[in-house]
Amino acid sequence: MTAGWEFQTAAAEETQVIAERLGGMLQAGDLLILSGGLGAGKTTFTQGLGRGLGVRSGIISPTFVLVRIHPNLPDGPRPGGPDLVHVDAYRLGSSGEVDDIDLENTLDSAVTVVEWGAGLAEHLAESRLEVELVRAVGAAHAGLEDGAEARLLRVTAVGPRWGGVDLSGLPCAADPASSDTEPMD
């Protein structure tokens, strides 16, 4: 089972707000696979997600260490919630190399985000969210106005965990991006 949504944002802060709201919905065992070109906003998205999960701040790309674990804060917005395991698979060449970093030890107890994970990390969980971030380039790209921070977020929900879940409400009516939310076919 798959379902999908698209969200347009004009600034990094809007991308983070959507991710923060999504983070508030996530639970231990959830897997997110992020894709998009260099500078598309994968780490920016993960920072918002971390706020929604209530984990320790200071989320940066784990490019050179491959994995960073951000623990849930006992005095944060979701005490007792899951930790965030943040993976960067950019330098990995196969799903076997993803397996070598031992994510199975935390998959059930944390929310796992794998940047550059498309084609490498889908085998980790039957249910997952696939998030593609597309950066506006030129006068107009994917219906976005030209701008350094404009993004299109394509979210695809895969598997039984996401059956019947509607993510169209992630941007609220007060958000400038909310009028640009569309379900994907």
C-alpha cells in the first residue's frame, strides 16, 4: 500500500515546520528515507523532524561519521519518546554496506532517518516514508517560484504502518505553504 503528498515551501523554516509536525506523529520503529540533490534540504528537514520528536538539538549531517544518534530529551516536548538515528548513506554503495552499520540494533526503538537512502535502505522496514526534496532552480521548477530556499517535498507512505494515515494536514491553514498541498496520484 502506498500513498503520497506534495508540499511546496518557500523557506527553510517552512520545510522545518512540516518536518516538525511529522516528527510529532512518528513513533519508535518508523523509517524515513530522504532523497534529493546536494543542498536540497535533507538535513534541514531532519532538524525540524528532531524538534518534533523532542530530541537533543544540534542535528548536523553525519556525512563523515555515517550515523549520529540524537537522544530523546526527558524535559522536551515528548518525554519518553523515541531517539532519532540519523544516517548519511551518500558514501555507501550497496544495501549490504547499510547493513554493516548495524541499524538493526536501533530500528525498533528509534526513528531512523537515512539521507541518500533511496535504493539502499528500503529493505530495512516493510513500512516507511520516502521523502524527496526538490530544490527550485531557474525561473520556475516543479511549480515553485525561483528562490534559494524554495522546495517541493514529495512524501510517499509505504506499507501497513501508514495505511489510512493522511499527511495532508502537515502544513496548517496559517502556513503559506498550506494552499500548495496536493495529494499525489
